[in-house]
Amino acid sequence: MPGTPREGNSAARKNNKKKAHCITSSGAGGLFFDMENTGQLRELQRHAPLARANGPVRLRAGRWRLSAGTVSSPDASHVPVLLKPAVDALLTDPSGSYLDGTFGRGGHSREILGRLGPAGRLLALDRDPDAISSGQALTAGDSRLTLRRAAFADVASQAGDFVPLSGILLDLGVSSPQLDRAERGFSFMADGPLDMRMDPDSGVSAAEWLAASSEADIAAALKRWGEERFARRIARAIKNRAAPLTRTGELAELVAGCVPRAEPGKHPATRTFQAIRIAVNAELEQLEQALEASVDLLAPGGRLVIISFHSLEDRLVKRFIRRQGAAPGNRRLPPAAAGPGPRLEAVGKPQRADEEECRANPRARSAIMRVAVRTAQGAAS
Ligand SMILES: C[S@@+](CC[C@H](N)C(=O)[O-])C[C@H]1O[C@@H](n2cnc3c(N)ncnc32)[C@H](O)[C@@H]1O
């Protein structure tokens, strides 16, 4: 079909031609595409309706070029990852109270509501105001759902009379609409203000964080949260720049200039963007606080279901479950004197999305889900 993104996709894949039609709209933003990366071309296809609405543009030749357009639909959809397995693992009592700490576009919440009985309740949180406004119609039509703008680290103060909970779900990371909207500043694929805050009303933007941080602190963050080999080189280039960075496109270009060899299929700025996003949103601290709080909120038999998208998150979850699962008491002593037993037990093995899901939704490739069950040891009842 001439003039559609599909045509660009097949042209690049089959003939490795260095041009394609792509999504566009007017405005100062832009998109990066690696024309040799089929994952990105699939992403491009995902936006085909937008492209048709706005008309095609030509990409400049070569890898990692910035095009003239931006994806800016505030209602761009998010395809939930591990939807059925996560809700299968979470929901054990249709009359129970549940918490979805990462509402996003409500994919998991809808599935939970679909399986809950009339007495069941769901409290959903998200720190992103766009996520909350996207869920207004759902809350208006279903009295079992309470949707609040809040950080999941504050789950203990938010949960109130939902406690004891039969299940807590965290589907970590960012949603597709956050990535797709250039003005949110999360994406190296689309040029926008260098922001990256999930809650744009709190904390500092990525640009402010970079301006306020020393070269050493930036390098440490890139290494720790991005596992970036060229962290020092990138940090030096950021601090030596004549003017402070204010746009995602500037940062993506700067990083591409510092990384001699990009990893196959990955934009060179992937690790840097991940690290800065983690820093700006205090993502690992948020996760740690939510995990610590969650154990006291779960009823005996209640499930904790966590979907992570990178090894730092997953490691934290794995260690937490292991720590809570190890009896803190002394096993050599008789039970009465041994101290409290485990508060959580891992359920099954960590689960990944199957091939079919990964094909349909490239985000699913890095997802890993861990499930744990609350034991009766000191549980809320
Ligand atoms: C991967 S998306 C969730 C998608 C959702 N499960 C769905 O099916 O639509 C992650 C969401 O969690 C939110 N989020 C991330 N960290 C958060 C935190 N610390 N507190 C509250 N929400 C957070 C993001 O704003 C984003 O909307």
C-alpha cells in the first residue's frame, strides 16, 4: 500500500533502503528511527492510524535520524504486558479488596474489575495526572473502583479501609502514552522538553537534574541505573556543553556522539535515558518503600505481583521476596524460641511473556513477573 508506514517497514526490512514514510504531525518535535531495527519499525506500525491522519513524511537517510514530526496523541493506547498471567496470579478472591499501584491506561485494572464480583473493590493509584484523567470514565461507570493520583511509595497511607488487601499489583516503568508524547520528555525517539517526570508537578525535571548535578554524580547515576559503559564520557560531554541541555533530542544526539558502538537493536541513548528517568523519579526508592509497606497491608494468602522491565528493578524485587521469605528467627532453636517465621513466600518461578506476546508487543520482551504470597505470620486480618 503506497504512502503508509507499512510500506516503509517492508522497504527497510527487505531491501534495507534508507528511506521510509513515517508518522508525523506539525510542530517542533521529532522522532528517531533506526531503519534497520524491526522492533522500532513495529512501533512505527503501531502508530499507523496517526500517520494516515497526518500524512506521510520522508525520513532522512541513515540510522538514528530525527524526523520532522512528533507523536502527540494524548489518548495513545497502552498494551498491558502479561495481562492474563498477572491477574490470574493476583486474584484469588472475587470479593476481596485489591490494589493496582500503577493504573497507567487501566489495562490491568479493567481485567481485575472484569473478574471481581459485586462485593470486590479495587483501589488504583498513579502519580501521572494524564493516567488519572484517562480513567475518569471507568471510575464513573464502576463504583467498585477508586482511582487516586498518588505515588505507590505512599501505599500505606492511601490504602486506608481497603486493608487487608487480597492482592497488590505493580506494573513498573512507563506507559506507552508517556513515551509517545514528546512533550513529556521521556523518549529519545521524539524530541521534546527534557523533563521525564511521571508527576510533572513534583520534583525536578531531567534538565534541571542534569544542570544541578556534578559530572561525577551524573557518571555515577549512568553507571548505576543505566549500567552504561561510557558513563564518564557522556557525563563529561554533558557538563562541557556550552549551553545546558533542554531537549531530549539534544541529549540523544550528545550520547550518540559519545558511544562508539551502539548495542545491536538499541538506540545508543537507551541506557542514559533509563538512568536519568530512574534518578528523576526516584524509581528504585519508590519501589523499595512500596514493597516494605505492602507486606503489612496484605491479608494472609494475599498476593504480591510485580512486573519489572529491567534488571535493577527485578533484582530488588527478587531480593526483597527472598529476604521476607527467609525466616528471621534462628532455625536451630525450638519453634517457640526461634522468632517469627517468613512473611512472604515466592509463588512459582519468575515468568516472562511468551513469544506470541513479544511479537505483538515489543515492550513485553523485557518484562519479568514475580509473585509472592503473604503468610499468616503477623498478617493483617
Ligand atoms: C507500565 S505503566 C502501567 C500500565 C497499566 N498496568 C496498564 O495496563 O495500563 C506504569 C504506570 O505506573 C505509573 N507509575 C510509575 N511509578 C509510579 C509510582 N512510583 N507511583 C505511582 N505510579 C507510578 C506511571 O505513571 C505509569 O502510568
